[in-house]
Amino acid sequence: MTDVLATLSRDRIFYLFVAPFAALTILFGVWPILLSIQVSFTASATALRPNPTYVGLANYAAVLADPIFLASLGRTLLYTLLSVVANLAFALGFAILLDSRLLKRGSLFFRLAIFLPVITPDVAGYVVWRWLYDRSFGALNAFLTLVGLPPFGGLSSVDTAMLAILIAELWHHAGFYMIIFLANLSIRDRALEEAAHIDGATTWQRWRYVILPQLRPALVINSVYALIQFLKTFTVVVVMTKGGPSDQTNFVSYYAYQLFDQARYGEATAMATILFAIVIVLSLTAYRLGDREPGQ
Amino acid sequence: MNEDIRPNRLLQALAYLVATGTSLLFLYPYWWMLVSAFRPTRAILSDPLRLWPETLSFRIFSEIGRIGGVELSTYIVNSLLITTLSTALGVIVTALGAYALVRRPKAPGFSLVRYGFLVTIMYPYMLLVIPVYLVMFKLGLLGSYAGIILFLALGPLQFFLFEQFFRKIPNEVIEAAVIDGASEWQILTRVVLPMAAPITATVALITFLLNWAQWFPIMVISRSPDTYTLPVALLSMNSELGTNFQGIMALAVLTTLPVALLFLFAQKRVMEGMAAGAVKG
């Protein structure tokens, strides 16, 4: 007991330092999350009252039996998979290009051009993309018509809406993954490549067996970040499609928000908890897989 | 030797073609936004591809002087006020918090704070904002600048950058100060903070850029457009019926330009900082 007291007094000033950080974390992080989980076990109509009616897992059962939610979850996972692959492939490809000796000059310009969308407010970026895709105002279809190509359905067609927002989101996010690959490429051991070259390795073999394994840290970080990023895709839907056409872009985040807007608090928070669980499980899995030594 | 390491001409030309083409595609939306802000809606409808406005008139910026019953200047002031104050608060609170957690990782309760923070940043952000509405209601902060600024203060990148920096301070530096009889307050203000000036500038810059772009928490915590910032105003204008296309593009320019210029001015610091903060997380 005296030990504890001694520690406390010696560390007192650190408690002072951490207090505002802890207060904000608890007030606007831990508390709302616990509140959200609590609400997910109550009947929506009573959720906001001081003594809500607890309904056990009824909201979760309702959500998991809701065909719109299941379709939405499936589309969210599909969209996440496609986005992660597209973004990482683009970012890695462009990082390799910028890092190569092929581009002696102008590398900074290219890097700035790809990164600028990352710091551009997403609402502004997506508003511009929404109108770029527009059939009457949009530059995209005007251009396609000009060069004699068939028009792109963009946001209004069931077949292309998901692709259209995937492109807009890639524009906004890929620069971030690119600079992480670039940072990783710049700290790699170039002596190994020289050695491989002297041993007669082809360019492909050098990339596959010497450089790619050294990019594992960036690949792991980017995969985890991109997974978290695209599982919770929201802003682009609000700005560009409102979930349409025919629910094609009605991802879980947006669907949960719509239910919340209709005061269906119990189901909305149950969805939030389910999505949270998926984010944690998938990102931990990606992290574990990536962290494992090759051949293990 | 080294024949296939020395770039060949054709490959080099191809690399420039791909890099230039992709870069111009990435930049085109900015150009289209800028040009469209200076062209009447009717003109854009008849020729969306025009690369230069017919006439250079700034009248649109006075035409969108009121959006949703609120002066445009109010949104601009709100953006500056909310972004600056939440950045200042966030930098101070996060620096002190990360410093304490790094210096005393085993102090009772500290790992709980750290885990609480890590769980929070894993939670789908948009779905966190909804229960935050209830919390703001209970705290009486709904519709207030204080509520918005407090919520925007913390962020993962900021925390990881500070944590990473404080971990790298050699123990000897601090021990030497302890032996010299310095109090913890003196160690912080005379030893650690002067060393932390560059990282503080980086974190402040990145936080400013990120918080300027925020919209959902501001929309949810606000009770009226009086506390909206530029991105929120842009979103509500974009959702209105009856398209004022030119006005939307002009507002998008106002929302984008300040942070784009700030970024170009400090690009090295921003890109290096964001990469470093992410690598830690």
C-alpha cells in the first residue's frame, strides 16, 4: 500500500499530463462506444430513455435476418476487397515507377500530383467527381463522346456505380499508400540487389525475391490501413450516390446511418457493433498473416 | 556490365508517358473545378470540356454570399476558428498525453488509457459520431463550438507521431537532467519541449489539414448551419434541389484552395510526417 502511494506521488505530475488526453479519450471515445453497445441491446423506442427496455440479442437477430443488411454486408466486403487490391496495386506500381532510375527529373511533381488529393477535403473532391460523372454537365462523358467511345454509366447505372465510386476513392486515398511504399523503398538494402545482379538474377527475379520481401512492412501497414479505410466507406456514398442506384452502393456504414436517422437506434448500433467486430478481426488477421515469417 | 540496370531509352520514354499521363489525370479534377467556378452554368452545359473560362469574372463569389440562410463569411470564419482551435488543443493535449504514456508506461491506469485510445481509433469513425451525439446531448454541448472543437482534438496520426518521437529520446538525456536535480516540470519545459519543436510543427500542420476537411462530426454536433464549416456548407449546397452548378464549384474551390496551398508550401514535412505516423500505427 505504501508502495502504491509512493508511486502515485512520484508519478503525480504524469497523471496531470495525461489527464486531458484521458478525459477526451473517455468522453468522446470509450463512453460513446460503450453507449452504442448498450443501445444495441435495447428496444429502439425506449433506447434514449433513462430506463430502456433490454431485449437481449433481438436487435442482432433482426439485423442478421434483414436481407437488405446481408446484401449490404456482402457488397461492403466485395467493395473493400476490390478497393484494397486496386489501391495497393496502383500505389505500389506508381511508387516503383517513381523510385526507379527511369525518371531522373520531375519525380517530385508526380509525387505531389498523386498526393494532393489526400489532403484535399474529401467532400470537395467527391463533389467534383460526382459532377465529372454527370451525364449533362460532366466532362467524362463529353470526352468519351468526343473520341467516339460509348458513354460511361457512372453513378446512375447499376452496373457502374460501384466502379465509379471506387475510382473516386482511389483518387483520394492512393497517394497515402504510395508514400508509405516510397518510404519503404528508400530504406531497402540496395547492396542485395547488386549481389543478386552479379549472381545473374533477372530483373523479375530481383523484384520477386529481393525487393518484394523487403517491402513486407509497407504491404502489411497498407493492407491494414486500407482494410479499415474501405470497410467504413461513407463520405463518398453520402456525397455521390446516397446508397443508390437500387442499393448498389448502400454499404454497411451508410445503411446503419440511415437506420439511425429513422430512430431505429437498436438495429443501427447492432450493425455498428458487427462492423466493428469485422474491422478488428480482419485487420488483426491481416496483421498476423503479414507478420509471420515466410515459410512458417 | 549492368546493362539491364542502365535504363534504356524506350523504357524511359514509356515511364515518363505513364507518370505524366497519370499525374495529369489526377490533377484534371482540380482544373475542371477551377474553370467551372468561373463559367456560367449554361456555358458548362453546352461545352463541359472547355479548358479556359470565356470571361474571367469573380461575380460568383458574391452571388454565393448567402448559403442556407447563413453568410458565406460565417462558414469561412467557422472553418478557420474550428480548425485552428482544435489543432492547437489537439497538439497540446496529445503531446502531453503521449509524453506521459511513454515516460511512465507502467503507472496504474496508463495502459488502460492507451488501450482505450487504440480501440477508439479502430471503431468505424462514422458510426462513432452517432453515439457522440448522445454524449454531447448529455454534456449540454450540442450545437456549441466547444463540442465540435473538443471532439476534433484527438486523432491517431497525431498520437503516433508524438509517441514515436518521445520513445526515441535517449534515457540518458532525461537521467542527466534528473541527476542535475531538475523537476519533472523542468525536464518537460527545458529539455523535452525544445527538442520536440520540429515534430510539434509537423503534427500541427497535419492536424490542421485533416481537421479542415472534417464534416460529419460538425454536421452531427451542430444544431443549425451557424456552426457549419466550408465542407459542411458545400455538402448541403450539393444536396439542395435546383442545381447552382457554378456556385457549387466556386464553394469547392474555396474549400480546397487554402489547404492545397498550405500543403504545397510544406509538402516535404506533410508527406514525411504522414508516412512516419502511419508506419508507427
